[in-house]
Amino acid sequence: MIYIPKKFVATCLLNFLVAALLGLLLRYAMVGEIGINYRFLTHAHSHVAMLGWVYLMLFTFFLYYFVPYKGRVYNRLFWLTQLSVLGMMFSFPFQGYAAVSISFSTLHILCSYAFAYRIWKDLKINNPLVESFVRWALVFMVLSTVGVWCLGPAVGLMGKTSAFYQIAIQCFLHFQFNGWFLFAVIAVLFHQLNIEKTKTSKVFLYVLIAATICTLALPVQWFAPHGTLPYINAIGVVLQLIALYYFLKLIKIPYRTIIVKHQKILRVLYAFSLGCFILKMVLQTTAVIPNFSITLIYHKNFIIGFIHLMMLGVISGFLFAFLIFSKTIKPSRIFKLGIYSFLIGFSLTELLLAYQGGLLYFGMGQLQQYHQLLFWSSMFLPLGIAIISTSYLKQKHYVQQTS
């Protein structure tokens, strides 16, 4: 029997709650005074969300799904990684990128290397397709950190405004979101839906890998324009659409035979997450429009909206679904209330960001009371996560056998 410890999941959920509260504070900064440097707070929000919630939750699923013999090293590694998250949580808001926060960020990277090495070595997966996605997820995770190691030399040689510095950041973010996070989520999804290796699945894997590499050309184009980059990105976008076709073909039958048999809240979460994933793939096709792709970096509403679509819609939506499917969380009425609050907050904020972004892009000004509306809509997100966390912490019989 395989069990997911309550303390691991609870820690991840509490990290997510802190990240959501920091995000709400950022939204409030647009309507009132917060007394904290906005950029510093942004760093804290993004690092806790990515590394405290998503990373550690994927760490947990990988460990308890794919590693049969778990030594103390994984337990120690989890808590050492959480220590690095706490360090970033309490240092970034007050100093931004400085000695303390950089030290904890470096500690997290070193922990991720140790995690990748041990998981790669200890993997025992009967499904070759799932194993391939797990290994590629780890490859992209390690590859993304190359961007982080380039930040120091970039600042020393050319400064924070240089193309080198900005491309290093984009390299990290791209391979974290579209590589490590996405491939890891697909690995867990395919494991839960029992999707086996076939010719179709092999094509999907290889096309998605190529698409992930090619679409890095777009953020590089923003800071180091070159005539070939738009074409490379266009190839990546086409490959993504092909990958999407094969993905939907792969999950069609398992979805109908497995997911539809479960209770409504799980069906809602899977439908929501899949819908966000499809939307994410389709929206990226707009980046092939020359005028739009070039100016996209200057429209923060679109950028933030897309990041949240990926982080909250695709990744977090699937993670919540995985927790229910694995019987780690019992979907009580209170839990369902939290999920619906989260979905309402996500939907409202995404609509506001997209609408305001469209107004600015077409030179039509700003929506009245935009920041106030965005702040009040954002309140549903930490509220939902708080309810979900409280419901889980109050579960009496939280130890369940995972599938």
C-alpha cells in the first residue's frame, strides 16, 4: 500500500495559501498603500507559488507514485526544500534579490538537483510512456536552472537591463512552466488514466518536446530580435497544435471510461483543467501574428493572464484533481465550496485581465474601477484555498490508498 503523508500535502496547500495572499496584497497595492516594495513582493509571490506549491506537490506525487522504496533521504530533502521556500518567503518581500534570498534560492536549486538525481535513479514505473514523461520533466527542470546560473554573469557583464539578463529569466520560466511543470502533470495524468505507450503516444511525446524547445524563440525574440526567431516560434506553435490533437486523441477513451464514473467535483476539475490546457495551446497561436507577438511583452495584462492560466488553470487545476482522484483528499461539502470559490476567482480575474488587456491593446483606455474590481475578484482565490486547506486539515481519516 502506498500512502501520501498528510504533512506533505498540508505544507504544499499552506504554501499555496501564502502565495495567494501575497498575490492579493499585490492587487491591493493598486488601490491602496501597502508599505512594501511592489517588485520585492512580486518575487516572493512567484517563488512561493512555483517552488512552494507546484514544485513540492509534484515532488510528492513523483515520490509516492513512482518510487517504491522511499528512504529517509526523501523526507529530509522535502523539509530542506521547504526550508528554502520559507527563507525566500521571508526574505524576498524585504530585500528582493539580495544575499539572503539568493542563498535560499540557491539552496532550492541544489535540492532540486538532488531530487532529480535520486528520482532518476530510484524510478520504478511499469508504464514506459509515463516513465518517459517523468524523465523529460526532470530534464527540463534541470535545464531551466541554466537560466538562473546565467543571471550573475549577466548582471556583472551587462547589467539587469541587458538582453542577456532578460533571456536568462525567460529561459528559466519557459522550461519551468512548459517543460518541468507541464510534463510532470502529464506524467501523473497518464498514470492515473492508465494511458499506455503506443505509436500515437510516442508521436505526442516527441512533438511536444520539439514544440517546447521551439517556442522558447518567442521570449528570446522580445529581447534579441532576429529574423529567424519568429519562424522557429511559428514551427513550435504548429507543433503544439499537432501535440494537442494527439493529446485529445489519447485521453478521449480513458476520460470517458474512468473520469465520468467519478463524482461531479472531480469531473468539473478535470474538465476545467483540460479546458484551460486547450485554451493555453490555442492562445499561443496568436504569437505568430507579427505585430501582436512583438508588442506582447509591453502588455502586462496579457502576460499575467497567460501565466495565471498556466499556473492556476492548468497546473493547479490538475493538482487539485489528482489529490481527489488519489483519494488523498475527501471531497466534503466544505472542500467543494473551496474549489468553486477558487474557480470563480480564477475565472473573474482572467476575464478582467483579458478585457483590460484588449482595451489597452486597441487604444480604448482603461475599464472604470478596474483595479478595484480585480482586487475584489481576487479575494475568491485565497478564500477558496483557505477553505480547501481547512477542510483537508480537519479530515479525520486522511490516509488513503492511492491509485
